[in-house]
Amino acid sequence: MSGRVLVTGGAGFIGSHVCAALCAARRQVVVLDDLSTGATANLTGLPVEFVRGSVADAAAVATAMRGVDRIVHLAALPSVARSLEEPLATHQACATGTATVLDAARRTGARVVYAGSSSAYGDQDAPAKHEALREAPLSPYAAAKLAGELYCRSFARVYGLSVVVTRFFNVFGPRQPADSPYSGVVAAFCRALLAGTAPRLDGDGQQSRDFTYVEDVVQGVLRCLDATTSGCETVNLAYGQATTVRDLYDRLCELARAVPGLEPPRPPLQAPPRKGDVRHSLADVSRAKALFGFAPTVGFAEGLRRTFDWYRSQSVRSQRA
Ligand code: NAD
Ligand code: UD1
């Protein structure tokens, strides 16, 4: 495969796994990241070129685009909760950033894979969310990610760009930040259980998510990147199974109880339901399978075990330091 791949947000959680997979396939990789939520430590040992800057800055994007013919566009402020506090910063990173990246891509004709979000669906009556449903964003985050999708569709139509919008559901795995107020629930629960503290449970815990292991998402992204579709295609990338947040807590407690010497899990602290929160989220992944041969191989249970073990290895390391 010739040409360089630009990974925006490559120093983040999902981005660093995308970079690792591309480097393992001996692809040339350039990362554009402003390090607002990511860290260069996530890229340690990977032969990537790093450009520090914002996707909303056309000059920084132009610098990173040199020699690039494919783009994985992941840069965003990816938190529903944060978007309630900082809607304009979220818009700038997610919507303006996406328009800026697409504007650079249309000048060179680079193929773009855009990280969309299942939050575009909002709450729906359908048991599983499929791409033909009408979008119903609830939070400012969902609106900004959907604005990025609309730019993708428009740029494909008017400039002939080839774009794939990949709607990720709840991605989890090693390197997901666990120590921020906006941390994803898997990371936050692992951290609390390993520290012997009580995790926070928002609402009744019966809200459900399609938790998807990061390697399964990366495999899907690479398939979309190397495919030859034209125009703008939109596909869900997820495992395809719903788990409630309460059930997630119970499963992680089982893993924690199996660790010798670890304090018994504390019951969760009840918090009010989060504003802008989707109640149930489950993906229909048949379109990604049919169009791109997407097939998750690690899955939820094995992914959860690997993730818990990774956070455990990190907490052992920090205790030794
Ligand atoms: P992350 O916060 O770990 O990664 C985002 C990266 O983008 C970080 O490295 C951050 O520093 C960088 N960034 C933020 N604003 C930027 C800007 N203006 N310019 C350049 N870089 C910027 O989050 P993640 O979970 O890896 O999410 C990656 C992408 O996947 C995001 O687009 C997110 O919306 C999408 N997504 C994530 C999930 C999930 O469950 N994690 C689900 C659906 C969609
Ligand atoms: C997540 C992603 C978002 C993505 C979306 C797609 C993160 C940080 N956000 O949002 O980028 O677009 O999936 O589906 O990964 N909760 C608790 N306790 C906690 C943390 C969360 O009970 O400590 C609850 C929340 O209220 C929510 C659920 O767990 O009901 C999931 O929350 P979170 O992990 O933040 O993910 P989403 O908001 O679904």
C-alpha cells in the first residue's frame, strides 16, 4: 500500500491503537493531535511522525497532509458530559475540526474514514440501531459529531470525496483514560475497583450499551480505510450485544474478586442520571459486515478481561514506582 496515512487524534485512546495496527502493517503514519485529551506516551515505540496542532487550524492540517492519501479522522472532545459544560469547545473540535480536515482532503482527493458516534441515534423505539434510522442527537456532543457526518456527506456529494462514516458504539480497552471526570464507564469502574474505592453509578444502572473492544473497532476502521467504496457510506462498528451498566459493574466485580489481596468490591455510589444520556444503545452491524467484511473477533467478555488485566498491570506498576 503506498502513500501516508494521517491519523488525527492519533495520540488518544482509539487513535493510538489505530496507529499501532497501521505501523504493524508497515504503513507510513503521521499523527495530528493537540494533546488536549491524548498523550504522546500512548505512541511510545511507534515509528510515527507527530505534528502537534489542532484539526480546526487549517495551517496545521495542511502541514500534516503532505504526501497523505488516506485519513483516519478521530480527533474530537469525545465526552457527552464534557459537552454539557463546554458545548462550544466541543463544536470547535468535532464540527469545525471535521470541516477543516475535509477541506484539506478535497484538495488532494484523500480517502477519509470519519469516527462517527452512535450518539447520533439518540433514543429510538427500534431494538437495534441501524443506519436507516433518522438521527436524533440528544447532547451537544451528539449534535457536533453528527454535524461532522453531515459535512462528510456533503463533501462526498459536491467534491466527489470518498468517505466512510464509522459510527462507533462504546469502545473500551487499554489506554482509555481512567482518571478524568469524563472517563468512559469501563475505565472508571476498573480504576475504582482496583483502588478499592466505590464506583459512581449514574441513575438506576439499567441503561445499556453495546460495549466494543478497541481491537475490534480498529479492525473495522482499517477495512473501511482500504476498501474502494466511493461517495459517503455510513456503517455501525460495534460488537452487537447490549449490556446494562449495572451488569458491567457485576462482571468487573467478578474479575476483581479473583485477584488475590485486592479489597472486596465496594457497592457503587448512587448518582442522578446524567443529562443528555441515551437510555439504550445496541448496534445492528449487518451493513458493516456486508459492505466491508467487518467481523469482531475479541468480543465483550474477553475484551473486558484483557482490559481489567491491563489496568491492573498499570496499578501494580504505579505502586512499585
Ligand atoms: P480520546 O480523547 O482518547 O482521543 C481523542 C484525541 O483527539 C486525543 O488524542 C486528543 O488530544 C485529540 N484532540 C482533541 N481535540 C483535538 C483538536 N482540536 N485537534 C487535534 N487533536 C485533538 O478519545 P477516543 O475515545 O479515542 O475517541 C476517538 C474518536 O472516536 C472521537 O472522534 C470520538 O468522538 C469517537 N468515538 C469514541 C467512542 C468511544 O466509546 N470511545 C465512541 C464513539 C465515537
Ligand atoms: C460513549 C463515548 C462517546 C461515544 C458514545 C457512543 C466515552 C467517554 N464516551 O459515551 O465518545 O460517542 O459512547 O455510544 O467513552 N456512567 C456511570 N458511571 C461512570 C461513568 C459513566 O454510571 O463513572 C454511565 C453514564 O451515565 C452512561 C453510561 O455509564 O449512562 C456510559 O457512559 P460513558 O462511558 O461516559 O459513555 P457514553 O456517554 O455512552
